[in-house]
Amino acid sequence: LIGVYTNRHGERWELQLKGSGKTPYSRNGDGRAVLRSSVREFLCSEAMHYLGIPTSRAASLIVSDDDVWRDQFYNGNIKKERGAIVLRLAKSWFRIGSLEILTHSGELDLLRRLLDFIIQEHFPSIAMNDSNRYLEFFSTVVSETANLIAMWMSVGFAHGVCNTDNFSLLSITIDYGPFGFMDSYDPNFVPNTSDDERKYKIGNQASVGLFNLSKLLQALKPLLDPRQNQLASQILEGYGEYYYSRFTELFKTKLGLLGENENDNFLIAFLLKVSLLC
């Protein structure tokens, strides 16, 4: 993260470099990015924006003179590739994992300070003096995450690594590593060649979203009283209903279906099955 920029419209953007080198969070990696994946992130994030799907944006792409070694297909065949750096923007780069790691390490004072900062900066509808602000925050993230994944499904987009580090607390699409768009409907479509177990196949993404939100709830539990914890669990139980409601709404729009009909869901499922057989 290199800074925060406020544009002429008063919009606040956090600027981040991808591929610029090691950071304290690079673990055993080199912190670099190759040209092919950088071009894909630039193009896809902009495409998603113009499809109306919440996403990070790409501001620039610079090709590096440095060589980067990568095993592209994870088959032991390491090759030298051209490096690149993407300057990307988002309203926030905080993820579910940003809170999860603090709870895991017992840094609860820092967890509370960070969460209050995130709410104050990015959730203006939540009052900071509201004793239920963390519950309201969780409710918003649950509904917006369900909405985001339904929108992914509406365009056939599959995120290849749907872990808590790649799920935004602002419910935007971030971290375009392995990803793909289905050419034809296939619930078993996997864009990540290293995902041998098909954990993140497109048909699983809504369920993975629920799993990640359950991890968010675990991270928030130390800050919630027993009543709030119970209410938060009920909110999480409503995730599936909200997701399918939004999914149905999006596909009805695609099909030009007006009003409400009890057979709408059947028709959508039937047409998806027909497209699978084709």
C-alpha cells in the first residue's frame, strides 16, 4: 500500500502495487508478478467494473526489466518470464483475513481499533456510538458478499482462490490471481490449474462465501456479547436465502421475466441444465 488518493469527485482510493517486491507479508514468495498475469488482472478488473460488478480497478501497468521465475502450470517446469507491476486501486484493501489474524493472535485491542476505523471510514450508515455497530457491520458484509457472488455467477465469473485473504470486507472483487469466465455453463468449471480438489469450482463459490463469512463471525465473536453472537449466527443463517434471492433476481432480468411466479426458479434451473447438456 503506497498511499491514499482523493480524486476531483471527492472519492477516496487506496493505491497498491502488485508485483513490486517483497513485503512483510510475502512469506516465502518473491513478491513479484509476471507480465501475463498482470495484463489479465488489468483487463479483467476493468471489464468487471464496466459489467457493473464491484471490483478493484487498475490504473497502470509497467513492464519490468527483471526476470521472474515461475512454474506456470505447477508441473515442475519452471521458466523465466518477464516481470511487471500493476498499480491498482480500491476503496479499501482490508479483507476478512485482516481481522481473522488479529483474533487468532489474541490482539483484541488492535482488532477493536481496526474494526472501528474500517466502520468509520467505509460504513457511514453505521453510527460509531451504536453498541450494535459490529453486529450491523457483520450484517452488511453478509448481505453484500451474497450479492457479489450472485453477480459473479450472473456473468459466469469464477475466482480461483476464494480464501479469507481474498475476500474484501467491502465486498468488492479483489486479487485477480487465477480466475476465469465460463465459455459455456459448467458448475464444475475451475479456473485454477493448482486446484486439484476443485475446492473453488464455480458451483462451490456461494458455499465458500458462507464458509468465509463464518470465519469472519469467529473473528468478531470476542467483541460481541452473548445476545449479539446469537443474532449474528441468525444473520449468517440467512445468507443462503439472500444469495438465492439475488441470484434469481439477476437471472430473471437476463430472461426478461416480469413480476413474480412460483415457477421462475424452476425455469432458471431448467435452462441452466439445458445449457449444460448442450
